[in-house]
Amino acid sequence: MSAIIPITPLPNAAAASADGMGCHAGKDQMLDAAAKAGKSEVLAQYAADYPKGPHDQPQSMCPAFGSLRVGLRMRRTATILSGSACCVYGLTFTSHFYGARRTVGYVPFNSETLVTGKLFEDIRDAVHEQADPEKLDCIVIINLCVPTASGVPLQLLPKEINGVRIIGIDVPGFGVPTHAEAKDVLAGAMLQYARQEAMAGPVAAPRQGRNSKPTITLLGEMFPADPMIIAQMIAPMGLAVGTVAPTREWRELYAALDCKAVAAIHPFYTASVREFQAAGRPIVGSAPVGIEGTHDWLGSIGAACGVSQADIDAARNQTLGAMRGVLAAQKINGRITLSGYEGSELLVARLLIECGADLRYVGSACPATPWNKHDADWLQSKGVHVQFRASLEQDLAAMHEFKPQLAIGTTPVVQAAKELCIPSLYFTNLISARPLMGVAGAGSLIQVVNAAMGNQARFDEMKAFFGSVGQGDEAGVWENVPVMHPDFKKEVRRQFEKKQKKRKAEEMG
């Protein structure tokens, strides 16, 4: 498979006729408008933090969902969106689909309020109205594409109202590549605010109080059992798991910063890492997955925290023996391709290989960073094609080339695989939503993967029964048996080609 599959974007008819400020204006017009409206510094920082190549932008959900999700998962935090109504509807629908159960604020606008600056005044009024210290620690305001392109200056909002912190961020689809990285936009902004508070004076302690042991902050959204599993792994080294960032409450941000080291489990939190480094905290990449991954990670964490080699070996011996037993008793036997947009794809890939899988390809919508380099190098040494900023076309090309017995991927990859009678699993809901670390992670992954691959006979039976029904020209619902009309198709094609020739002749004068 070629290293990079060229993608040729189709011309955007709506963008061609737009004024550069509308919801459907093209990316280039929006970027140009945002730069002219004073957003150059923000966009330049995003470009540095979240590099896009080799493709322009992966095909995934609206990036702003990531920031929205972080805010909605926090106690005593209100989130307000500023953007086109259609975007706000889609984002709130998605957030409630994923169980937000929280109100999302919205400041509507029209062309007049956008151009005259009244939208900013409306946002400021909404923030003042919501700033109740009895209910809230923080209010987050998120500019979507149009307000960002129009230069709505959230940075001019007060930093605090009635003791309630105010954080305004721009999360445009033309500036932040994926929803995973948009989590970092808000998490990083919150950590920066909290770090400045801690530098200015005493801050609130965590609800459960400070841990008596040196703590490790885990960076990245994780399955709830994984922090507890990691805590058991590092206990022989005299360490404890502290906070998982993004946090669930504002006061946890102080605890996250008050750590011995940071484990960048998800490696794309560039802005967050910058704040931890500013606080003097070392960053450790990768995660304790599989035997080799766990061995290396425990060594790196111990070294970062100044732990003796004897204690590091004790932690390794405690965990690795049990893991060897699980992997000796159970195996994955089959060829797999893997893709996703959560940022943990390389960790899952490592675990699949150590569980015995014949993994040929792993694609991630997220970028290469210093904190996933170790995992990428390890996978490539095993002959795996690692594709950062993977496009849907690359994921599909890998599936067609390697002909896996199981395809793990995003929704369109899973759909394409099932059409080809290949068993498949949706990465987000069926892989990342389960334990990944330690013995539990290996056992869980082996079970779900082997069960999925065991469904091949069912796919073959369905294919034999339905044949080509519902494919190509026969797609859709028919009252009678579909009848092909090749003469009609030929005439339509002829008329189309005639119009194309006429248009070309007119363009040439």
C-alpha cells in the first residue's frame, strides 16, 4: 500500500457563491476572514499544536464536540455555544446522545448582530446572567466557525464574574482538525487558568484531600477501571494515581498539576502538556498495555519519579507474571486492520499484537507526537503500517489490500466491511469503551475480538441468502422486481456530455 493516498477535494459550489462569512463558506474563505478579524494568533497556535499533514483534515465529527464534551462532564460548569443554529443543534444532539444530561447554553445571532458587534454584547450579557457562584465554578463559552471567522473577541470577556471563572475559546472546524484535539483546547485553557491561580496563592484541595504518596496524573479520557488498574501496577513503586485530566471538577485541576509526573496516555494533548511542563512536571508517553508495553512504561514512570530499580522490578514482577498467564491461555488468531479517531489506536494495536493478532494496518485521525513515537516505532518494527492523520480512503484501501478477518474502525469503515462480508467492530463504542490496561485489558480485548471473528459463518449465510439485493441500481425499496433501462441511462449520459461540451465552449469564448 502506498504511504499516502492522494485526496482530490471536490469543488464547493456553496463556497464559491458565499461571501466568506456564511455557515457554508469554504475553509479557505473562513480562514482568511478569521485572520483579517484578528484571530491569526489563535489559528497559528492551533496549527502548531495540531499539525494536519499529510491530508488537509480527517473526516470525523465536528471538532467542537470535543470541547463541549469536556465542559459537560464537569461539575459546577456551564457551557455556552456561539455559532450557527444548525451547528448548535447537531452538537447538542450528539452530546445528549452520549449521555450529557446537561443543559447547553446558546447565544443566537443574525447577520446584523454579527456585523455590528451586538453578538459579543449578547454573549457578555448571557455570561453575567449565568454567573451564580452558588451553582457554578466556571462558565465556558465556545465560538464555532462563523463567530470565529467574524472575530467575535471572547478574550475581552471578564476573567471572573462574581467569583465564577470565565473561559472563552475558539473551536472552528477550519482550525482544529479533530474532536479529540478539541478536548485539549479546553483542557489546556483550564489548566492554564488553574496554574495561574495556584501561582497567585492558596487554592482548594481535592474533595478527598491530598494523597500522602507522590501521584501520577493520567492525561486522556479513560475507561473508569483503567486508573484503578494502573494504581495497582504502580503501588510497589510507592506511587499513586492522582487525577485523570480532563477533570470532572475545577478543584481537580489543582490536584492534576500537583503531581510527580504526567502519563500522556492519549498523546495528542499538546496544550495540556505545555501547561504541565510549565509547572515543571515530566511527561511520560505510551501506556501499560501488553507485556512489553507494561514493562517499558513502568520503567519510564519509575525513572521520571526517581524510583529505585528494585522497586521498579517489584512493580514489573507483580504485573507481568499474571499477564503472561493470560496471554498463554488465550490468543487472537486472525488478520486485523484497525482505525479510529480517539487517539488510543496505537495502544490498542500494541495490545492486539501481543495477544497474537496478525495486525497489518493501524490508522489514527490524530497526529504523530513525541508521546506516541515509542508506540509507533514498536509497531513499525513488527511490520505494521502506521498512518497518522489517516483518511477514510486510506482506511478503506488498507482493508481492501490486506483482506482482514476483522476490521476495527469508524462507522463508514465498519459499514464497508460488512458489505464485503467482513466481521467488524466500531472502535469508539466497542473497543475504547472497555478496559485496556493490564490483565483486564488483555482478557477483555481477546474476548470481544474472538467473538466478532467467530461471526464469519453468519455473514456468509446472509450473503448467500440475499445475494446482490439492494446493491447498485437495485438499492432502495421496490414494489416490483427492478427492471434495468440501459437505453435511458445511455440517453442521460449523452445529454450530460452535451451540456459539458457546451459549457466548456462558452468558457473558451
